[in-house]
Amino acid sequence: MAKGKDVRVRVILECTSCVRNGVTKEFPGISRYITQKNRHNTPSRLELKKFCRYCKKHTIHGEVKK
């Protein structure tokens, strides 16, 4: 009944501006969100505009590999 590959998968979104700037005193960490996506509707990598608490502004968060 259940197939080996589920349609909905869990993905991790990571702030792209924090990754570029690196972890410093100004940017103490990297903002990450966990969400789900439909594998059939969005086969490419997901990018959403989310709030980064380290940058203190809305930035692009891209999907990272597990």
C-alpha cells in the first residue's frame, strides 16, 4: 500500500545571507526552518522569503541537503 518514496518530504530551509557572511559576532548563528514540500509539484529546490532572527530582516531561505 505505502510506497517506498513518499510524495511529501521534509526539507530544511537555511538563510542564504547568514551562510555567505559566516558565523561571527555580528551574526551569531544561521537561521533554519523545517517544512514540507510535495515532491511531484516542486521537484526543484525550494526557496522562500522568511524572517531571519540573526539578520533581523526577511531574507531568502533556500533548501539544503540532509
